[in-house]
Amino acid sequence: MMDAPLLPLFILLTSLLASPVLFALPERAARLRTAINLGMAALKVMLVAWLSLKVAQGVIYDLRFEVLPGLEFKLQADPLAILFIALSAVLWLITTVYSVGYLEHGPHRARFFGFFSLCVAATVGIAMSGNLFTFLLFYELLTLATYPLVIHCGNAEALRAGRTYLIYTLAGGLVLLLGTLGLWVLAGTTDFVPGGVLTDAAAQNPLAAQLLFVVLIGALGVKAALFPLHAWLPIAMVAPAPVSALLHAVAVVKAGAFGIMRVVYEVFGIETAQALGMTAPLAALAGVTIIYGSLKAITQDDIKKRLAYSTVSQVSYITLGVALASPIAAVGALAHLIHQGLMKITMFMAAGNLAEGLGVKKVSQMDGVGRAMPGTMLAFSLAALGMIGLPPLAGFVSKWYLAQGGLEAGQGWVIALLLGSSLLNAVYFLPMLHRAWFRDGAADAGAPARPRIGWMLAAPPVTTAVLVLVAGGFANAPFSPLEWTRFIVDIEYLE
Amino acid sequence: MSVDISAMMLAIFLPLFGAIAAFLLPRAAALIGLVALALTTGAVIWLAREVWQSGAVILPLGGWGAPLGIDLRADGLSVAMLALTSAVGLLVSVSALDALKGAGQSRQRQYFWPLWLLLLTGINGVYLSTDIFNLYVMIEVIALAAVGLTVLSGTRAAVQAGLEYMYASILGALLFLMGVGFVYLQLGRLDFAGLMDAEPTGALIAAVALMFVGLALKTALFPLHFWLPAAHANATAPASALLSGLVVKAALYIVLRLAQYMPFPSEALLTLVGMMGAGAVIWGGIQALRAERLKLLVAWSTVAQIGLIFVAFARAGELGLTESWKAAALLILAHGVAKAAMFLAAGRIKDEIGHDVIRDLDRSPIRPTLAQFTFALAAISLIGLPPSLGFIGKWALMEGAMASGYWHWVVVTMVGTLMSVAYFSRVFAGFLRFDRVRAPVGEHQGWALADAAPLTLAFAAIGLGLMAAPILSFLEIGYPFGVAP
Amino acid sequence: MTPDLIYGLTGIAVFGIGLVGALCVQERLRRVLALKLCSVGAGFVLVVGAWREPPEMPDPVPHALVITGIVVMVSATAVALALIRRLQTLEATDER
Amino acid sequence: MTDPLVIFDLLLALSIVALAVASLSVRDLFAMIVLFIVFGLLSALAWVRLSAPDVALAEAAIGTGVTGALLLKTLHHLRFVAGGQGLRAGSGGTSMAPAAPVPVPVPVGVILANAAFCGLITLGLAVAFLGAPSAGPGFDALVADAMPDSGVAHPVTGVLLNFRAYDTLMEVVVLLAAVVAVWQIERGLSDAPAPVMGEVWQGFARLALPAIVVIGTYLLWVGAEAPGGAFQGGAVLAAVGLLLLLTRAYVPRPAHRGIARGAFVLGTAAFALVALLVASGGRVAFEYPLEHAKTLILLIEGMVTLSIAVTLAALFHGREPVALPKGGRDDT
């Protein structure tokens, strides 16, 4: 196979260039739009597959472009990047299919898909950023691209939510700018290097390094929805279902979590971070967020809000795994990045189908929906069980590694935390399943027994649910997310 | 007998001859204007090539040489400013063709071109000048032409604003002239080179103070900004774009230049300048948050942004002055491009919707999508989000401030950024809200060729950020700040 | 007491008076006049700077500058006055 | 030895300052203008005393004469507009239209604070002035060295049209910008009758005419020793134009616009063209070949003088002569 050094750039451009074309298309050109959307998404999946093959073979991709003296725009494709790109490419394809179905007759489709494309471009850019400066560029682009999606409905409630979203994320971005500058001033580089770039600077000036850690994690914590910076996430639920799905599973919260990973592993280096005494508080914060999110989820009646708080809780598993500073926990964290994405996107698409097909938006209305929409609810149930951590589903794998990592790091409390969290997960998910499958939908007698939703809405959640099953069941197969994460952890911990 | 023409002379004389021709032949004014603009741009490109190849260029007019005669000098910074002027000027001119096409606007059309070309003469003259009295004459050329453009629409509000602008302008120029007088009293010469290494005596401190206050008045630095919002908000869109994007930059540039040759006498004064800038950032932000009309909001954002440029200028104290100018220059370029785009877009929005009351933007079933998009892109650069040029400028600002431990300037910049997010998001909300419209909304209404120029400017404001490294190295040509040229 | 001292201080005083007028006066016409006073004040400073104890000839350059300044000022004044006239007319039309 | 002169200087200085204060504080606007004209003439006198006759001449003719005329013309206009309004309100009897919008009075505290601030600035400037060297290095030696190569005999002319010719060109450009701006601003202004030699004007004429005569004579005298004085000459010619306009001996017509435009730009165009075209054979712009320097400077001066005269007269007249459609403005 030929060697294309610009491959990462092409992957970025597939969605970046699609965006202006989509903006410019007239509203009626629905077919052309769909063709471009799906074509680009499929192309991207193929390019990513190619790229991962090359990276697995040991090819190194490194594209640089000087923006300011010494400061570079840098794209790289290391295994960690591949993990995240693969997730976003695959889920983008699936979500695109879903969005086309979801917005079939909605207004402003040109705008929607333009920003949707831009959003994925930003996510891919975040994944491939070779330094914190480039990361910042795409991180802000992500904010700007998602804002119009969040307020897509264009009503007062959406705009209020959008305002909150914008204030949180742009303030976070500003703090990230501060942190990036601080890193630049302190270390003279913003590059991501396994093992970190701050070892010397941290030894000389530990206070500044600690401060920098707090600033960077604080900035990324906004998007990663770390307690107490999570408030925007449940409010942003006014967005259309595909947007929520993308926001939660792939783009925004994952960008934050991914950034935390980069910062801990490749800016500070896990040893330096530990030496600075910053990992333990981070782990504790993640633990608090896990429990807090779950507790809040129990009290929500709105399905999407319950899922949102569940996200707050679940994403912090990733942070927890990073902060435990053990290779095995790191495997769990990375695997959860993928697994949580698959499970959460399934649930959001399923929730969207319930709202579309049956008008069901609240948990209390879910009686008997399993019989009305069996496919959708089956997918939902599979994902929910995975979240709870039932073997052999994907969620179990990540929790297992996290628990083992906790033991390895000598942090026994992690086991208790995981058990407690799983219990809470069960408390808020099982009643939904119970209602869906074991109660009669007497209240919804007026609704049609078999609501018709198009295949474009029905198929995506089922697909991702199958992926949840596969990722868990075949966790040890080559190129499975788990195997890939082991590859990454070898790099991060051996350097 | 062949005539040796220098690119510098052309950069000043082409718009001058253009103005004369456009004034003599009102019917062909637009054509003459565009041709003159294009030729001037060509001259600037030629000059840029010259400077790129052989460093700073000096032209001793009349062959006398400073201090007796007047020298023209082009280095990286001046050529960058010239390039900003011609690029923005050319695009604004193109969009002026559309903005002034109305049947009742024949007189506006007729006078826009000569005034704008005279303005261009003055602005280009400022960027090439090395003589402080010559700068005084140039800022007067700019002032008269700019006032003429301000009142082009002839409405009462515009004339009122233009008169206030005129008072401020004359006063600023006279303060500057008095400063020139004091420089002469002390040093007996007026060229830049003669200012260097002068002992800061009482007369020179007075001169610096007078010239600085005069220029601050011209560039609308808080608290001397009072004339700007009304003047920029009430002018017609192309005029606003020129005034906000280019005219205030001329005075800013003179401040930068003077600081090169006559350093601020003390750290305290420099801090005071920074404080004025900070005041502008805060006050401009507050007023932009309160503004009821779109163009007024944009005008107040100019006040805030100019403050930010002065913060950039003062960001690293006296010792850092040799570096600070780069951050300031980047912000000047960024603001010039982005603000011109924004005013043109605001003008388009106003034309399409029929009003520019921010509160009622979302009541209109007409959504000039492309103009709104342009506005948003320009806002991204003005807020300073990556990868725009505004972001790079802000990066340079904050980096310098951090490196020298001036955390207060970092805080000011961050507060300013948040405020700009807040006031621009008021506008975005108006663009994106749809539930207050009764009539059905057409998504792609208002596509027009007229959007091309502002959109190009807006994309330039974003894309130039990626070109920051070459821009910076160009800026440094022949201009080692603090080292004798 | 030499003339340069006397007239230099005169110029600065006139400049100061003009400044007060420019900042405090409300009447439009008077504000223009105040600005003109400032310009005369600046002119004094330059002319004084050029002055040399006779029989030496004065420095001609500042003289040229002041002449330029005077012409520039009359141009600016003309524009300001035109604006005042226009504004007055517009106000009168509005109120009718 | 210098005692009587010092007393003269002190008296003159005091009168100048007193007139400046008086012109700003006198209530009546007409009186204000008259006081200003006296102030300007006395300043010119002071400049003669400081051996700056060219400056004095320019100040008397342009700074005082033309500015005074402009102020008086504007005052006339303001009174006309206000008067017309009062008349209308009286005849219509519908509403009590206020004469002119009364600006909101500024609080006395603010005025005092401003005045104190300006006082401080003035004081600072005075201190700085006293600290400056009394006779700085200046350009004396440089000018003296270069004069033989300038093509003219009079140093000020040499500076204006040769050493710093670029400044002078731009100054003419300022005039051009002014006339373009004024024509733009006053377009379609309601056709107020041009001021004639009414009560307002007799005052002006009484003061200004003798001044003009004196100036004209002095200019001739200067002309004997120097070939120049474009601005002074232009101003005197403009005074002739003013009188023509005032006495209605000449009424601008729309058909004259083209000629007027040509006259406005003539000086600038000739000046700029000469400046550009001399740049050949190793010379740069504005570098007149020595053997032609005198001719070229005279040519430029002639053109510029004409332009200045017409421009100043046009600035006084104000509005562009346009055929107005009946009953209103042609364009807003």
C-alpha cells in the first residue's frame, strides 16, 4: 500500500471541507446533501481504517506548520489519537444516518449539517492534535460548531440553554488558553510527548506546575463535565436527539476527557503528576462526580436529563482511570472512552426514537414501550445493562480493568466506588427497563401499537447496540478497542 | 527623459490623482475609484516586494534628506499597514458599489469616491512619513476626509456625530501640533531620527504627553472615546467600515512609531496608558452590552478593541516595549480586517431587514444568512478565538504579559474576552431565534454578490491567523524596535 | 524679559484659554473659535522657537510650518462651520 | 535700551490674552467674532514683532480675515434659519417652536473641573516652555547652506516650496479635502439668500477692508524681495472673490461647477505632477533640477495661488451651486 504522509490532513479535511459545501446547498437539495454527508462519513471511516493499519505497522505521521515563532500547528497520529478518531469516525457515520432520518422535514437542515460536519472535524482535530496549542484551536472550534446545534430549535428555551452552554465552554476555553500560555511560558513547548514535557520545570517550580495542573484540568473539566463544572450538560438537553447523542458520546464530553488524558499523560507525565501530588485529588474529584451524577440521575423524570446525569457520572470513569496512575486502570479508562461512547449513543438515539415515535419523553411515560418499539428498546436495554456493568457487555470490561487498576494502585476504595456506582446505575436504569418491558402501556392506549419510524432511525441504535455486545464479547480480539488501548498504555507507561 | 517612479510615491500619489479625477468626473467616480484602488494595491505589492528583498527603503524627497527635507521610509510595519489599508480598502470599495447603488444616493456616490481616495492619500502618507510635522498635516487630511465620509448619509444624527467628531479631530490635531512645537523648541528638528536618544527634558515630556493625548483623542482611547460610537454607528456602512477598520489605525500607528523613537519617559506613564486601555475594554464592553442597535454595538466594540491594543502595547512594561509593539501590530491588523467585515455585514443586515434594533432582529422573517455568517466570523476574530488573527494577537499579548509577570493585563484581557462573548452572543441570539416570527422563514434569503466582499474580509480575519509567522517576520523587516534604523 | 519669553507664555496662555473653551463651551460657533485660539497658541510657540536675537535672522522652517498650520486650520474651520450650518438647517426642518 | 519695546511687548501680550478671554466669554456672537478678528490682527502684529512677517501676513489674511468671514457667514446663516423659524411659528400660530435647540447646560462643577484641568495643563506647558532652551539649534545653518540650491531667494519660500514642498502639497490637499467635504455636507441645503452687505456685513467690512488693503500693500513689498507668498497672495485674491460674492457682482451658477472643480484641483494636480515628473536622471520626487527650479517653483506657486483663491472663496460661499428641484432637497 502506498504511503501517504498527508493522511491525517485528509481525514481532517473530509469533514472540514464538507462543511462549507453543506452550508451552501439550498434547503431543498436533500438528496445531494444526504449523499455528501454519507459519502464523506464513509470515506472518513475508510481513511481512518487505513491510517490505523499504518500506525499499527509503526508508521509515524507528523505534520507541522509554524504559526508563531516556535509555536506550531501540529497534527500527529499516535495510537491514542487513532482510538479517538476511530470512535468519532464510526459514530459519525451512524449518527449521520440517524440525523438524516431525524431531521427529514425539519427546518435549517443546511445549517445543521454544516455545523454537524464542522463539529466532527473539530473532534478529529482534537484527537490528532500534536500539541496543546493545536488542541486549543480545535477545542474552541468544537465549542463554536456545537453552539448552533444546541440551539437548533431556535426557541427561547434553546437560546437560554445555548447561552449557558456558550458561557461555560468559552470560559473554559479561555482558561485553557491561559493554561496553554502558562505551559508555553513554563516549558517553552506545548508538545504532547509521552512522559511529559514538564519534568524539569516541575522540579524547579512545583507550585507553578501544580497551579498549571489545576488550571488545565479545570479548563478541560468544563467539557468533561467534572463536578462542579457540569451544570451546562443537563441544560443542553434541549438540543435535537442526534446532537445530544453526538455531544455525549463523542464530541464534547469526550473532548474534555481526552484532553485530561493528554494533559496527564503527555504534558505532565504520569510520574510528574504523581510527584506533584495532583493525581489523588483528581481521582477523588472523579469519584465524587461519579456518585453525584448517579444520585442526580435517579431523581430525573425526563429521560434525556437522566441520561445526561448518567453521562456526568460515566465520563468520570475515564478521568478516574487516568488519575489512578496504574497501567491497568489506564486500560480501563481508555476502553471506557470507547465503550461509554457506544452505549451512550445507543441510549440517546433510542430516547430520540421514543420521543419521535411515541411522544414519550419522561420515564413515567415509558410503560409498555418495549412492546411498541421492540428493536429500539432492545438496543436501549442492552446499552443500559452494559452501563450497569453486566458481563459480557462492554461496560463490564472497562469497569473490570478499572477495579483491577485500583487494586494495583493500592486504592481499595475504588472497588467500593465502582460497586456503589453500579448499584446506583441499576437503580436508575432498571426501573426504566421494568416499565418498558413489564408494564402495560394503558396510559398510552391512544398511541398506535406499532409506530412507524423509518429505518434510518431504527437501524442506528440497533447497530451500536450490536457493537456494545461485540466490544465486550470479543474484547481480546486484535483491533478491538481493548487491544488497542493496551497498545497505547504500553507507550504511555513505558516512555 | 524617463521618470524614476518609486513605489512609495505611487502609494501616495495614485489615490491623490484618483481623487482629483473622481472629483472632476463625478459620473465615472466609481470606476476611477476602483481603478485607483487597484493601482494603489499594485504599488503597495511592489513596495512590499522591494522591502522584502532589500529591507527598509528610504526616499529623501527633494533630495535634501532629513532633517532639512522630508524622508519617506517604508519598513515591515509600514508596509503591513499599507497592505491592510489597500486590501481592506479595495474590498470595502467593491461593497460600496452595492451599498450606494440606490436611486436616491447619486450625490453620496459622487462624493464617496473623492473623499475616500483623499482619505487613502492621507492614511498612506501617515504610514510612510518620518516627520512629525508632516504627520500633523497627514492626520488633518485624514480628519477632513473622514468627517466628510461620516456625514455622507446626511441624516441629522450623522451630521451631529460628524460635528462632534470634527471637534475632537481638530482638538487632537492641535494638541499634536503643540507637541510638535515643543519638540522643535527642545531639539530643533522634526524628523524621527532626530528624536532618538534625546534626554527626556521637561519640554520633551510635555511634547510626548501632548502628542499622546492628541492621538488618543484621534484614536478614541478611553476616556477620550466619546465621539466615536455615534460617528461610526451613524455613517453609511462602507464609511463605517473605513472609519473603524482603517482611520483609527492611523493614529494608533503614530503612537507605535513615536514609542519607537521617543520611549515613554517612565514605567508609570506606560502603566497609565495600559490602564486607559483597560478602562476602554471594560467600558466599551459595558456599553456594547447595553447598546440597542447593531451598529452601535459594533462601534462600542471598536472602543473596547482599541483599548485592548493599548493594553497589548503596555503589556510588558518599559523593558518589554521592544517586543510589545508586535502584539499591538497584530491586533491592529486583526481588528482592521475583522471590523471592516463586521461593519459591512451589519450594514447588509440592516439593509435586508430594514432596521438594526438588536432586540427585534429575531422578529424578522428575513434572514440574510450570509451576512449573519460573516458577522459571526468577524466576531470570532474580534473575540479572539482560534485560529483567527485576533487570537494570535491576544496570544502574543498574554504571553508577553505572563512572561514578565504582569498578571493584571492577563486578567484584563480575559475579562475583555468574556465581555465580547457576552455582547456578541446577544446578536447571535437574534440571528438564531425563530419562535418570534409569524411569517415563514426562508433560510437562504438575502444571498447577494454584495456579501462577497465582507465574507472575504471575514475569512481573511480568520485565516490570517495561520499566517502569523510570516506576517511577524515581515513586520520585523527594517524595524528592530529600539535599534537605530 | 525678552520677547520670546513674553510671547511664548502668551501663546501657551492662549492655547490654554482655547482648551478651556473647547472643553467647556456648548455653543457650536464658540467651540470652533476656541479651537482656532488653540491653533494660534501653537503658532506662537513655533514662531517664538524660530525667533533669534536680532540682528540674527529667524529660522524660516517654523515660519513655513505655521503658515501651513494656518491654512490647515482654516480648512478645518470651514468644514466645521459647514457642518454647523447643515445641522442647524436639519434641526429647523425637523422641528417644523 | 529695550525698555520701551518690552513695555510694548507686555502690553500687546496682555491685550492678546485679554481678547482671547473676552471673545470666549462675551455673550453676543457677533461681538465674539469682532473681538476674535481684533485678536487675530494683534497676534499678527506680535508675529511681525517676532520677525515673522510671512506668518503675520498669513494669519491676518487667512487665519483672521477668511476665518472671520466664515464665522460671520455662519452666524448670518444661523440667524436666518432661526429667524425664518420664528416667522413661521408666528404666522402659522400652531405651535410655539423654540428658536434653537438649547443644549443641556453643563453643570458648573464639571466646567470648573475642566477649567482647573486645563489650567493645570497650561501651567505644566508653561513650566516646560521655561525649561526649554531659549534658542534651540534649529534649521538655520541647514537652510542657509541649502538656499543657493533652492532656486529662490526667500528662505520661507524655499522651505515651503522646496525643502518641505511635500508638506505644502499636502496642505493644498487639505484645502481640496475641505472644499470637497463642504460641498458634500451642504448639498441641497435650503436656499438661504446669500448674505448681502447688511448690518452684519458692514461691521465686518469696516474692520476687514482696511486690513485687506494694508495686507495687499505689504504683500507687494514682500514680493519685491521674494518671488513668493502663494498663500498670502491667494488669500488676497480670495478677498476679492468674497467681495464679489457679497456684492452679488458674481453669483455662482450650476454651469460654473466644472470650472470651479477644475480650479480647486489645479494647484494640487500641477504641484503633484511637477513633483513626480522631475524624478528622472538620478533625481527623486520633488527634486527640481537647479536650472529650472525657479521656473518650476513659480509655475507651482501661480497654480496654487489660483487654486487657493478660488477654494477659499468657495469655502466662504459654501454650498455647491446646484439647480434645486422646487421644494426640497434632492437627496439625503
